Amino acid sequence: MTPPERPASFRDVFAVSEYRAVYLAMMVSWVGDYLARAAITVLVYQRTDSVLLSAAAFAVSYLPWVVGGPLLSALAERYPYRRVMIACDLFRMALVLLLVIPGMPVPAILVVMFVITLANAPAQAARSALLPVLLDRRQLAVAMATNATTVQAAQVIGYVAGATLAAAVHPQLAISIDALTFAASAALITTGVRNRPPAVNESQRSHLLKETGAGFRLVFGNRVLRSIALLVFALGAFAIVPEGLAAAWAAEGSSDSVSRGIDQGMIMAAGPIGFVIGGLVVGRLVAADARQRLIRPFAILAPLALVPALAAPKAEVVALLTLISGVAQGGLMPTLNTHFVLALPHGFRARAFGVMQQGIQLSQGGAVLLTGVLAEHSKVPPVVGLWSVGGVVLMVVLAIRWPSARLMDREIERAEHGVPAIPAARGRRNARHTPQHVSGAAGRMDA
């Protein structure tokens, strides 16, 4: 037997100069993105005094993933990932600057926000597809955990800073900073990432809709990828509920506005904090084979931790339960992300990313909407508790059907050799959807 593989360290990962550039670009653009979202929400509310329009300004940023995310992600395969990321950064920077124009009508702000977010799909898909090219397996696991926890931290920093700047100074200041972050991101990618040929060359292209469909067939037609996708969607549907219902939950527990605000903040912050803890601890300290064994228990723990909500505990206990659930998610998601990316052949990673993001948005949005409707006719704690019981049952079923480590390794090996295990459309394999063989596509490609 071979000895267990030593987990990569943060030093190993950040020693890769191209990854450092991608990471820094991601960090600054995410902080700016969340900062602008908070500021634009304040700006719209100041202009209209409408809670509905303010909420719409926030929610519109999620809509593009649902209506066009997979299609735009497939587009990212046709061009060099570096060029896609730079173009999207510059495009978003130009549109964000439009929002600084004084007196822009609110409908125009919403339209610009929608178009800005459309560019997120190819940019994020290209970045996700590029990581396995820059890093080896050990490094990729740590990088996935680092990226996931950074996004959580960027969300907290961006929202707090954006809301503070918008209220204390002016919303346009926060929006201007967002434009600068996109410029900084483009500069980092331009100077720090080497250009590579596109994953899908001209001879392999077909209609963009067919290429998008191939991404769906790959994700849901392959047992390993389908199992990961269903588990991720289920996690999103059951773990997001405390955050989505935090305001109503806090209102039921306290009649004082200050106390409600504190309780809501505790509940909403607990999940991201737990995610950061779980991601860093598991991603850095736990060996690869042990992370594989933790998938089933962590998947069940994520909803199980919230079942005690049935007893309607105090906000401090709710925050603790949400923290535990977040730790399970943080310990699980980077491993799932790593397996998913490694099991994808070069040329399919960006479009598969779009499929996953669309599913996550639909599962999370649908879960919050459905539990919100149920909470209109009941108290929040029993709704969350019963919803979590359902989550435990679903996770047990998914855990029983989870593929073996041997099957997972076989699919990763197949992907490394550029062989997509993808069902053919209409009973035939479309040769144009099969990417050319890329030696070492899942590892780091030096000169």
C-alpha cells in the first residue's frame, strides 16, 4: 500500500505565481461586487423609498445565472480563459461607471445591474476551469477551500463596507470603488496569467445551444458528476434557510428593534463563519483519503444540526446550530468542488460550472421561497426544523447512493486523459463535442 498523500500547504499553493494572480483578482473583484450590491440597494431605497424596489436591486444580481448562466459559461470554452476573464472585467468596469452618473432612473439601474451580472457567468466559469490547469490535485483541494472561504469573507466585508459607505458618505463612492476593483482584477490577470489556447478549438465547435446541452448531459448523465451535483443542490436547499429566514426568525424572538437586529446578524453571520472554519481546517489539515470518508457524515450533519430548531431555541442557540451546519458545509464543499472539477475533461469545465451555478441558484432561491411561504402560516422554528428533518432523510438517501472511492478515481483518471463519459444526443456521439487530448490537463501546465 502506498502511504497517504501529504496534504498541500498554503505555501505550496501560493508558490504558484499564476494562482496568486488569479486569487488576488478574485478577492478584489468579489469584495467590490458585494460592496456595490449593498450600496446600490441603499441608493435605490434612497431614491424610491420602496422596500420592494430595493430588494429587486439586490435580487436582480442572481437572475442572470438562472436565465443565461449555462449558455454564457459554455461561451467561455471557446476563447482563452485569460482573455475571457480580462474582457469580462473591463466590460463590468465600464458598466459600473455608468451607475455613478447622477440621477440615473431606477429602471435603468436595474437593467445595468442585470447586464453586469451576465458577465459574471463566463468570468467565473473561466476562472474555475483554469484552476486545474494551474494546480495539481493536492494543491487544488487547498485552493478550493481557500477560494470558498475567501468568498465568504468577501461577502461579509463587502456588505458591511458598502452599506456603511453608502449611508455615511454616498452610494456613488462605493460604486466607484467597485469599478476600480474590476480594473485591478484585469491588471492582475493581464500581468500574472500566461495565455493558453482555448479549451474548444474551432473544429470542435457546434451551435452554442448544443454545446450547452452537452454540458447538461455530461453532468447529469455521468454517475459521479450527477451524485456530486445532487448533493451540492441539496446542501444549498437545506443550509440556506436560516439565513433566508433570519429576519422573520429574529422578529418572532424579540419585540425590541435593536435586539432583533443583533439576533438577525448573529444568525446570518453564523453560517459563513462556520463555513470558513470548516473549509480551512478540513482543507488544510485533513488528508485526501480522510476527506473522502468525511463526505457522507458531513452531508448528513449539515441539515441534522438544524433539526433542534423544532424546539424553538433562543437566537444564541440558533446561531450555534447554524455555525455547526456551516462547519459541515465548509468541510464538505471544497472536497466536492475538487472531485467535480477533476472528474471533468478539459473542454467541459466552464460549461459544467454554469450548470452547477444555475442549479445552486434555483435550489437556494426555491428553498427560501417555499419555507417563507410556509412560515407565513406557521412559526419559523418548526418550519426550519421540519425542513431540516426532510434534509436529513434526503442526505441519507444520497449518502447510501454515493459512488465508491474507486469509481471516483476511475472517473478522474478518465478525465485526465481527455475522455468525456457523456451520453450522446439522439443516440449518437457528436464528435465535435469531444475535446482534443490534453496531456496533464488536470495538473499544472508549465511552459
